[in-house]
Amino acid sequence: MNMFDPKHWRGCEGILDHLHEFLNQRELAPADVEDIRRHLKECPPCGDRVQFEERLLERLKESDPCQCPERLRSRIKSLLDLG
Ligand SMILES: [Zn+2]
């Protein structure tokens, strides 16, 4: 069964539905990725949307996700040591 019927890619809705799969490069066949890329080139609103999401993901990656949990863990550890 093909969930990603190629004709759906032509519509903006289909693109935005699979935006996260596209950005994460997951669960999409190379041909599907190609179809999305082609749509983004021909459709500025979708291109802008994807660029926005991409920048958001980049910023999330740049901020250190380990810092908070690490600090929290050592704090919990010190609390346990005290108890
Ligand atoms: Zn579009």
C-alpha cells in the first residue's frame, strides 16, 4: 500500500502534512523527497514554510539539550546524598 500517492504531493496540504518527515529525512522514499523538493521550488509559500521550520530545528539543535537534564541530575544526586 502506498500512503504517499504522488498526485497528493502536488497539493500544498500534502506537502505540509509530511513536512516533519521531510525535515527529519525519515519515513520517506527518495522519490517522495524529490517530489517535495520540486514542489517547494515551484511553490514559494511552501518553500517559505519549510525554511521557517528548518531554521527552527537548527536553533533547537544549537541550544544544548543536555545542559538542563545534566544539571537537574546532579542536583537530584546531591539531594539524595544529603538524605
Ligand atoms: Zn505548495
